[in-house]
Amino acid sequence: MPGLSRFGVMQHLDVLAEAQLVLIRREGRQRFNYLNAIPMQQVYDRWVSRYASSAAKTAQHLKRYAESNPEENAMNDSTSGFRVVKIELEVEIAAPPQKVFDALTSELQAWWPHRMREGSTVTHDCRVGGLIAESWPGGGVLYGTITAFDPPMRCSSVVQGFMGACTIANDDVVEARGDGAVYKKSLKIWGEVPEEMERMFREGSAAILHQALKSYCEGAQS
């Protein structure tokens, strides 16, 4: 916006951060601002009609702009198809941090909604080097290999060769907030990442956190 100073922009971003619409992540001296899709999903579920698709597209464009930085733009080579996609999500859950962490790890089978095969089993080997996987008679798929495991606060994993041409690093962090917890998910995907895959992870991850995980953890408290 013409005439708007950097200080003015930061003030606006801070207001959005207080409303939990923008997530702030710092790496060294750099500050990255990410649109939080969870409250957007909540508003959409409650208020937005089928005629508001143009507003959703505008929000998506804003998110991509807020996430961009020169280093990653240099890596995103349209000629080779190589891209770097970062997704940051955050949701408050009215359940103890330990319950949320257990749901993300040892209790994954009880609530995980997206199965490759009906009747399959989802397992989380709760240790560094362990596997997160879905299996069925005669087959299965690897979700990731655990690279960090620090209960009840953090679990990280990575999977290479996802859909043949990209790598996905996932970082799950659970923090206490009041009588409940806040769950922060960071996804970084690099390689040949089609637009459809990026959309699948952005929309799918938001739905999993807002609906499946939150409902499971909070329902278990009643």
C-alpha cells in the first residue's frame, strides 16, 4: 500500500498475530509471518457461503506472499519444477498437553482420518529412528521416520521420495496454554511439488487439526 511505512506494516501484523490469524516464526535475525489457516477454517465452516470462493483465493494469495522470502524464491526454479513450500498451523485444544501429544503419537490409530485403505492400521513407533506408517495385509505406506522425540513437547519426522519426487519434514510442537494446550505444526516440502499437492497439504492439514485431532482430544475429556 503506497505511503504505508514498515513500522505501520509491523503494527498491522502484530494485531493479526494477537488475533492468532498470523503466526510469527523467527530464524536468526529474520522474522517470517504465516497466515494461520485454522481460525480461517473455523470462520469458513460457520459463516462463509459457497459464493465466497473469490475471498478464499485472495486469502491464499496473501498467505503465499507472506511466506515468500528471497532465498526460497531463488530455490523455486519454475524451469526444473523444484519448489520449497512451508506451511505453519496452530490450534488451541482444551486438553492437557500430554493428551494432545499422546494423540499425535501412541494414539494415532484411534483418530487418524485419512487412510489409504479401509481397515488399515496406523502405527507410530515412539522413538528416534522409529517409523510412522499405515499398513494393511500385503502392503503399506511410510508416513515418515522420526528424527526427534521429546515427550510431551515435540516430535519431528521426515519422509523422502513422497509421491516419487519430494521430501517432507514435519515438526509437531505441543505447549501448555492456560488449562489446555496449543499445538503447532510446521511442514516443509521441497522438490517437485505440484500445486495440487501443496493445496492438499494446506487444506488437509488444517482440516485434520481443526476437526479430527481437536475433536478427539476434547471429546476424550468429557
